[in-house]
Amino acid sequence: MTEIDPRVARLNASIQGRLSRYEGDRKHISDAAVHADHQRKWMREHQPEGGQWGAPCMGDHEQSTPWPCQQMQNFDSPMAYMD
Ligand SMILES: [Zn+2]
């Protein structure tokens, strides 16, 4: 099995941390849980080939897109977790 690029692992962990905090702060909001589920599914699909930074994203893109694709970059922005 190919080793995951540490930068890939770090970005995924960063996004997961943001998402967990987002969810934790909004336990009473059902839409937040729905949003988090969508994002987790999206993150499972949008990973780089071979786990390497800059490799093509395996998510659904019209054209081959190097990872992290735009949406993954957006997920790592605090702006993505505002109400
Ligand atoms: Zn993607």
C-alpha cells in the first residue's frame, strides 16, 4: 500500500478538526449534522490518487484537477464554517 503523503494527512486532519468543532458547536441544529454528513461523504470521494499531494483528485471533476481541489481548499477555510 502506498504511504499517504503527510501533507495530505495534515490537510484532511485540519478539515476534520474544523468540521468536528462546527458540529460540536451546533448539536441542537439538525441542518448542521446533515451538512457534516454531506461534507464527510464529499471528503471520502475527493482524495488524491495514491494519497499524494498534487496528484489528480479522485472526486467528480469535469477535468483532471490536482489535489487539493478547490472545494477541499474551501473546506480548510474558517469561512466555510460560519452560519
Ligand atoms: Zn476534488
